[in-house]
Amino acid sequence: MTTTPSFNSWVICPQTNPQANLRLFCFPYAGGSAAIFRTWPNNLPSNVEVCAVEYPGRGRQIKSAPLTRLEPLVEAIAPVLLPYLDKPFAFFGHSMGGLVTFELTRLLRFQYNLIPFHLFVSARRAPQLPPIKPPLHILSDHDLQDELRSLNGTPKAVLESEELMQIFLPILRADFAVLETYTYTLKQPLECPITAFGGLQDQDVGHEALQAWREQTIAAFSLHEFNGDHFFIHSHQELLLKLIYQELQMRNGS
């Protein structure tokens, strides 16, 4: 019988589940941490073990400097994930996490001949599309805070606390740099199904930008949109998890 690997600071499984026959790895948005997914096991099948990935600079990795480029980030994640890939696994990534999961999937396929059975990408434009906004990571602290207010993803208490912003801004700036310095490279499409999720009121990730993920797989593709903004992952969590649950149950029944 396989078990959840011993502690490492990159991977947090809120409810360890040695009996699970599937693992769902969850990757947070820019500025987010593994704590976003702490309640997810409560709303997913008992055969699924939820494991959240913690980026450097936050949570259990608070003492590690945040990375500012995508390639070093996925190259750091891949080897620490390997002990967990002894069971069928799926990836879920929201916003920044969507891009991280995509490039991580490519790396695992190339270096280890491993691939998730399903890739869930959420609130993220397809990687082959050019950026539509000027970079945020080069803004002054003041301008970056103004941008955060408009994005509606940072709690008001954090925005109004100078002490918290001194901690939060460098992390967020590094995460934006990961996204904004990314260069897409054309490679063979993935062999796993892709499900894309989006918010109908998301000003930055529209229907066509989500639909374009179809080009990245030779397997099945589906798209679900919610009546919410970029952070529907919180406002529509129950419905989101229900849709993920359905896909995972299909895998479990196959």
C-alpha cells in the first residue's frame, strides 16, 4: 500500500488520505498560498487526496525567496512532486497556477515520461496568446496597490495595512514577474484532457482566451464559465468543486 510521502515544505495535503487512489495537486494564483485549498477535501470524493503546492516566499516556504521566472519555478517543483506521483494524479491551477501547471505538465512529460490524467486550468488565458496588459511587476508600490484594488482579489484589511503590504507586495511582484516574463514555446499538444474554468465578469480572461486552451490537447476539452469575476474560485467554490468532482468520478469509474 502506498502512503502520502513524508513532510516537505512544497506540498501540503490538508487531510492525508493513504487510501486514496487519486491525487489532485492544486496551484494557487499570484500572491496566494496553499491555504486557499485547505477545505477542498471536504467537498471531493473520499478516494481523492488533495495536495496543495506552496510557492517560495509564503506559508511553510516563508523563509525562501520568491522566484521571478517560470522555468526555475517548475524545475524546482517537479522533483519534489515525484514521490507523490506513484498514483494517478491531476492538476488544478487558478490564474498563475494555470500557467504553472501547464509548463509543469510539459516538463514532467519530457523529463520523466509522466503526465496527469486531467489538467484543470482556471481563470488563465491560453499560454499561446500574447499579453493584453502592460506588465504590473515593474510598477511602483503605490501603483501596484491601486491595481490590486481594481482586481478585487486582495482583502481590504491587507490593502490598508502598511505592515502586511510590506510582506505581500514583494511576493506579488515576484509572481507577476513569473507571468509577465513568460515566453511560450510551441511543442506537441498534451495527451491529457483539459478542462478550463472562467468567470463571465472576468475583465482579463474572456471566453475566447479560455476556449484557446483547446489547442493544447489532443484529448477531450471542456469549458465551464461562472457568473463571477476573476476570483470565482471563492465565490463559486461549491459549483467549481462539483464540476471537478464529476471529472474525477469519471476517472475513478473508468
